[in-house]
Amino acid sequence: MDHDHVRATDPAVAEALTGEIERQRNTLSMIASENHASRAVLDAQGSVLTNKYAEGYPGERYYAGCAYADAVEELAVERARELWGADHVNVQPHSGTQANMAVYTAVLDPGDRILSLELEHGGHLSHGHPANFAGQLFEVEHYRVDPETGYLDYEGLAETADEFDPDAIVSGFSAYPRQVDWERIDAVADAVDAYHVADIAHITGLVAAGVHPSPVGVADFVTGSTHKTIRAGRGGIVMCGEEHADAIDNAVFPGVQGGPLMHNVAGKAVGFGEALDPSFAEYAEHVVANARALGEALADHGLSLVSDGTDTHLVLVDLRDSHPDLSGGDAEDALDATGIVLNGNTVPGETRSPFDPSGIRAGTAALTTRGFDEDAMREVADLIARVLDAPEDDEVLAAVSDRVDDLCDAHPLYE
Ligand code: DSN
């Protein structure tokens, strides 16, 4: 982690890299989409595969010299198939958004209709937000969570599907704390003759470990990212049945991407290999247990949790009841000042703006990687509550910051 080669030629970048390592070591990473990849994953991503062009797929490349690129891609695919039980896997998408773009390109035409969860209810930009290609290319309608319970409104989804007659229904979410009933959404998709695309970006690791039900074999397509709860190299993935294999491979390349990022594919292969070890299932169970402990302790401090809790790696706090004058953005800033790093987030029924929303989202994947247990998570919840109650009190912020330092020292990272 000393970046000697960078330091020798580019001290300014080396300083930023060193600063980032120290930042990760000395703060609590609670951004729900982040994790701490292993040294092996980082090593693979920083490898000489950075140099290699390998358009195409193993055994069918457009360039010479792809023997080792083929080897890592075959390993990544084989391991992914074992982890998620998918018939066909494409490991080349550069990100989860690229994975979604590939699926849409494979089976939809511009102007077709997508039905997806509204962004402020937990959806994702690539599910059809007007600022995203998906919202610009397709006609988009949204379903929502039940405003009372915070759980997905499956009946509302079915009604909207009947009225809107979508070509694809997107399930899978970026700020939804509860388990998803994939079969129920799939039945709606079947009833309106729509493709079902399940985007499991956040919960890839939980699904692989069996601590969240799997949409593989249920939805027509399963997309995801590979660096969140699954903790592998950075990027995206698409899974599907054999009947869609060619369409997906052609959509990824040459459809929406050029040369695959083979160093990232190597990082995916290494991380997937790590996730096949039985210890990964224990890790994933701890991630969920930690999120539950975090949520319960936050609720004990009077904070409102969307859906009153969690089944996953994240909690979504609606600050409007407990702290009506505190925005999610201000909460994020105050917490960041103490070394607790999370994000302000929109909540169902949002009354502020996406830039300064009413909630905060916190995840436990990264802290669990550092060895935090449920007692430690309860203490983190206490610290969060102290900051939210006094976001402008320098003495409180300093005291919390000291305690964050102690927790970081007790859970070393990248030693
Ligand atoms: N940026 C990711 C998240 O935080 O949910 C999704 O792309």
C-alpha cells in the first residue's frame, strides 16, 4: 500500500492515494454501496491486464495475445456461475449501470416501456430517471413503496403494470431495506408479457451467500455490480438463461462497450473465488445481523426507519419525525466531520430535494469486513444519534470523533 512506483514518478498522485488509504483506515465507511476489497482483489485490479485489449469473449477475441485474458475471464465466469447458480454470465460490464444498459439494448427498442421503482422510493437512476439514458430512450412509469409501511406495494405494482403495459419491469433497488419477493414481481411481469430485470447491485453478496432470496432462475435477467456486498473487483455483471446468452453477449460487446477492463475482470475472478469460501456466508450473515443491530439501536434513540427495520445490509432513516430541521445533507456533513461516512438519501414521500434530502442511508458491508460485531454497531448507532442531536456542537463532534478513532484503531484495515 506504499505505492512506491507512483511516488517515484508522480508524488502528487501518490499523496492522494496515501491520503485515501488513511481516510479509509481512519473513518467508518457506512456508504451502503461500498466495501473494502481484499489486498488480492486490489492487486489483481492493479495488474498488467490494465494493458490488454481483449474485445470479444474467451476463445473468440479480436486481438492476439489473449491467453491470460481468457484464463481470468473463464475463471470469473465459472466462479460467478457457481456463486449465483446462473446458466449464463457476462462479467464484462464496466458497472451495474452498463449491465442494465446491456439488458435494455438486448431486448428493448427505443420508445419501449419500462416500469421500475421510483428513485425516491429506493430505485436507481439507470432504472429510468429522466437524467439517465434509460429515461431518455424509454417511456418510463414507476411503482412505489406503501407510504404507511415502507414495504414494496406489490398490489400497486400489479395495477400500474396492467394500466401501463410495460415491455420490461425492473426490480432490485439501491435504497430498499427489505427482502424482495421476486416471484411475485415475476408473476406480474408474466401477466403483462414483460421481461423481468432484477438489479441486485446492492445485494449480490447477500444473494450469493443465501441470506437473501435469489432472483436467478426467476427473473429473465439479473444484473448487478461486483464491488458492493460481494466485495470483488469493481464493475458489473449480467446473468440470464441460455436462451438470452447471445443477445446479452452481443449487447455488452459490441453493443454498448468496447474493450473489456480485463484488470477489473481479474479482480472479479479473485473476489468471486473468495466468496466461494464458506467464510463468506458467515460474513454475509454478519452484515445483516449488524444492520439489524444498527437499526434497532437507532430506533431506540427515537429515529424513524423506513419500513421500521431491515432484512439487508442497509438502513434508511427518515429524519423528518425526529429531526424536522435537519436535512440529510446536513446530517451527512456533520457525521463526516466526525469520521462517520454515509450519505444523505431521499426517502419515500420526499419533501425536500434530491440534493438535500430528508434521510440518511447507512450500510454495514464495509464495517463488517473490518470485523465490527453487533455490539460495535450499537455503539456506532449511539455515536450517530449523538451527532444528529447536536450537529453544530463542536464538543460533541470532537468527542464522537475521538471515539471513531478508537473504533478504527480497534479494527485495523489493510495492515
Ligand atoms: N452509487 C450506488 C449507490 O450508492 O447505491 C449505486 O450506483
